[in-house]
Amino acid sequence: MKAFIISKYSKTERLQLTEVPFPEVNDNDILVEVHAAGVNLLDSKIKTGEFKLILPYKLPLILGHDLAGVITKAGKNVKNFKVGDEIYARASDHHIGTFAQFIAINEKDAALKPKNLSMEEAASIPLVALTAWQVLVERAKIKGGQKVFIQAGSGGVGTIAIQLAKHLGAVVATTASAKSFDLLNKLRADFIIDYKNSDFEKMLSNYDVVLNSQDKKTLEKSLRILKSGGKLISISGPPTPDFANEIKAPWFIKIILSLLSSGIRKKAKDRNVDYSFLFMRADGKQLNEITKLIESGIIKPVVDKVFSFEKTNDALSYVESGRAKGKVVIKIK
């Protein structure tokens, strides 16, 4: 089968399209013919080696985390799916590889594809929607009337997080450039701040939750808009010792992450704010809950561009440019 691989970590080398063996299908796995794959900034960060300390992969590696496709084979212990089912999933860490014609994934990572979505739309959902769910539902436990600041509202995570936060009853503020305001109004964001001309720190105060996806400077400014007892949840770092424990990292990684995050953890503690780092995980049960919201029209995918399989490198470059509104998808079949 054909797949896009990396042979070494690099910021400049392109993915290589090559022939690779079909994946092995274990007893709890489903073999999926991939129809479409979502492209995420995480794919770029793994390609450059930025995450090799916390996600050490054996090279060569097939990239890609999101998929939608059809099951062609099921392991003998698979209970929830059968051959012919249309599914979507975020492949779990250390088992990625959706930039390929086929992938074997554990059934617990998958969910039936929403009936009202195309394969391309479905492939845009898993990683960003699970991120939004794990930040807002699982960790922040958002309640009606709370104020939530979601950075970069027109991005992949932002477009889904805004819809989910509004469904949960939150008042939502976000940042974007002026050209994205129409999109964000349709998603029902309450306050939209033009990050090019305005400073959100001067416009927002007394917030309950911040979903941080930007740089260190934005992270520290976000801290100052939160009320005492508020939660600052970052998906862009710095990772914490708690995260090192979650992934069962070696002791020296725990020390490194402790040093990397010591500054923001101290500043958060001084303001009585809870700072945490979230690295989303694959979860088919949560994806089933997200499916219900999609099929009832509460969450709608936002797809910017669909690239052909042969143009996977162009798709990744477009995501890296930061210009995408919503998600970028590769059509494989």
C-alpha cells in the first residue's frame, strides 16, 4: 500500500510517498481503508522532532492522526464494529499513520461516522473535537453562564471549541483576524477580538476558563484575565510534571518538564489560578458523544480545503502557514 513517511526528523525535508507493508491486525484491532485524513499542526511538530522527548517514535514513521474510512477486517476480539462499517477516529499515540491507504487501530479509539457527514468532513473532526471535549467537559467542567476565552477561534480547535462551549451554556470570547469575523459570528461567539489591532488583556476580565493554544507571551497575558480560582488549560505547552506522570515518562523527562513549566506554574499559583497542560488522547467513547452533537446539528465541521492524496505535502505546508480557517483534509480514496 502507499503511504507518506518520514525517515528522519526535519524542518525542511518533505514527506516521502512510498510503498509500505500492510499493517498487522491484532485481536482488538480493526483494519480501515482510509477514505480521508485530517491534517493537524501536531503532524508538523512530530515531523520536526519537536515532540520527540514526550512522543519518541521509531523511524521511519507514517504520519497522520485523524481518519474516516471503511472497516475491511476485524480482529477476533472486536465487539463493537463489523466489516463494512463506516468509522472515524483519532489514532492513538504510537499507533498513528493515517496518511496511508490502510491503517489498523484499536476498536476503542473508533466511533461510527456521523451519518450526516461526508468522509472528508468526518476526518476533520476527531483530534480537534476530542481536544475541545477534554478541555471543556472533562477538565474545565464548564457550566452555564461561565465565561470562557478560546484563543484563535478560526483555527481547527477553535471552531469546534466555540460550538461546544456555546452548547454548554458558556459566554465565549475569542481572537481572530477581521476576515474571520463572519465565520465566528455564525459559530455564535459572543466577543470577537481582532488580535492585530486590539489587546484581549485590556478587554477581558474575570474569566472562568482559558483554552490556550498560542505562545508563552499569550499564555501569561491569559493568566491575568482569569478570576481567582479560574482554570488556564494549555494545549501548546509548557508541559508539567503532572503530564509527565500521566504518560509515565522517565524521571529525567519529569525534571525537564518541571523546569520548563516552573515559571507559569508559580505565576498561576500566585494568582490562585489552576494551570494545566493537556495533550489530547484518543477516545472512541467520547467520540460517540461528539457524534450525537454532530447528528443533532449542534456541532458542524468547518473544512477550509481538501487536498488530493498526492498533494499531502502541500496540505501540511498550508496547515503550517497558519492561514487555514477550520480544518485541512486529505482525500485518499
